[in-house]
Amino acid sequence: MRILGIESSCDETAAAVVENGNHLLSSVIASSSDLHVAYGGVVPEIAARSHIEVMMPVINQALADAECTFEDIDGIAVTNGAGLGGSLLIGVMTARTLAIINNKPLYDINHVLAHVYASFINQSDVKDIKSSKMPGFPILAVVVSGGHTQLMLFKDHFDYKLLGQTQDDAIGEAFDKVAKIIGLPYPGGPNIAKLAKIGDQNAYELPIAKMEGYDFSFSGLKTAVLRLAQREAGVSLDFPSTKLSEKLSEAQKANIAASFQRVAIQTIINKAKKAFEEFNPASVVLAGGVATNAELRQQLNASLPVELICPDIKLCTDNAAMIAALGYYKAQKNQPVADPYKLAIEPSLTV
Ligand code: KG4
Ligand code: ZN
């Protein structure tokens, strides 16, 4: 069974063809991230306009790469939440139209759940390895991205429990905001990770939020970094934060990046370890854009008694392969949307 996946929840326009939920036939991603750099973050209107321009070329490329036409496609899966309203609308309207005119079942996909399904794709289709390990149930899923920080326990497909989530900023958002404070361009996460390599991670003390159960909080850490940067720069609290980085030395910036990253990673590890001890899952999956962080991967893997399953970098950040993979399991459960004319976007969709 071949599913065409379509993703447009933020600034990536993506389409992919996946066979039987694990074999990746094609994956095409067009990002408008360059257009947002000047603004220091994603501008929803610019992202939506870009989706309109590239959506059909991206889908056609994904079909061509998979050597498919719509005749070879058994269903269409599309992200309908969570995400930016204008962006989601382009993907959903395109998928609805394609499903109707080609007479294919349409599957509505929750973006956060789909991040976990990137780990079901045969990673040897993406990178040069002989075989890859599939996660076994029960799965402890750690989803860390620009919009989400969630711990979930999956007993089976579609049988899951949300253990905890961030009560304020997502971890990726914290990386992006700290990057702004120390003058690194958007997207901040990869730039913080790069600079942290030459910094001293123990240079500064920063707080780990004490949250109930499996919940997270990153806004206090972000504010603590802002105060630290102001102190190190020798400026008052009302000094414009956009000019702060000019007052910091390269060494101070690297030390701030490394100290922040250490605490952000430790926050995730503490909760994941606690959940592992309580629920004793068969496997642990790390997914989402922040899962591309090499330090996080290594340290979380080292802190668990099982080998951490983490998708290839290309499948961690937003992509449509994960949408098609989850679409396959929806198809197995025979759960298409009842009326493709009525599939709506859900910008605030939760898990
Ligand atoms: O999953 P994703 O592509 O989009 C969302 O669904 O949010 O995640 C994007 C987030 C951004 O906040 C970006 O800064 C962060 O992932 N990110 C990283 C790294 N690469 C991307 N954060 C930390 N370290 C990285 N290497
Ligand atoms: Zn995402």
C-alpha cells in the first residue's frame, strides 16, 4: 500500500511517498526558512504564500521520484494540525482536492504524533546502513520540536497516553529565543548547538524548572539566560535586548550557549529517565527538530538502559514521510475522513 503524505504546518512544504508504512520511496522538502531570517522567526503570511507557490511542484516531484502516478497511490495523508492556520490550509485544501479528483481515501494527520512515526520508516532508505531497528511497543516517545515538548506512552498504534508536556515554551522555541539573545540567526537551534561546541558548559549556573510529574517549562530558563547575558554585558534590565549581543565577547556567547544547552538537555533527560523507570517501555523514541541535536541524542542514549531510537536527521525536522507513515496505520485501521469536502484545519490540535 502506497500513501502520499503532505505536510505544510510551518515553513516546510513537503511531500513523500511511503510504502507499507516503512519503505520510503521519495521525500521532497522545500523550506521557506531563508525568507524568514531577516525577521528572526517564521512570518505566517510569508510561509503561507510560499506553500502556495511550491506545493504542487513538491508533490509532483515526490511522485516522480517514487516513479508513481496517482494510479499507484492508495491514499493521501495530510497534516491538519497543529500548526499555523494559513500554512495548514494550503496543505489541507490541496490534499482534499487531490483526494476528490483522484477518488482516493484521505487521512487527517496530527503533526506531533507523526513525528513519532518517523522512527517506523526503514532508516536504511535514508542513510547508508544495512538495517534499522523498529520501535517495539510499549514505546516511550520524547517529542522535542519548535512547537512541542511532549512525553507520550504508546501501548499500541492509536493507544497512547500523554504523560506530560510543556506548560509554556517548547524546547526548540527556547533554543531559538536564546539564540536571538546572543545574536545568532534563525533557526537558532542548530546555531546554538554549533557554538556550544567551543563553549564551557559549566561556565554558568542556570535553573532547571521543577515541574510536577512529566510536565516541562522552559520560559524560566530563557529568562534566566536573558538576565545572565545582561549581567555579563554589564547593562541594566531595560537595555534593548536586540543590542545585547554586541556587548558580549565571543567567549561569553559560546559559554552561554553551552551552559543553556546543558540545562535544556538535562531537563529532557531527567523526565525521560523518570518515565522509563515508572513504565519500563520496550523502546524509547526521540523525535522532532530538536532531536537532531547530537549532544541530546548521545546523552539521552547514554542515560537509558535500552538503545535510543532516533530517526535520521532528515526525518527529525518537518517532513512528509512521517505523515505518510502514520497515514498507513490509519489506513490499516480503516480510518479515512468521512467526507473529504469537510476536512478542516485544527491549528491548536493536541494529542
Ligand atoms: O520539528 P521541527 O522542524 O518543527 C516543528 O514542528 O516545530 O523543529 C524545529 C525546531 C526549531 O526550534 C529549531 O531551532 C530546532 O528544532 N532545532 C534544533 C536543532 N536543529 C533544529 N534545536 C537544537 N539543536 C539542533 N541541532
Ligand atoms: Zn514538527
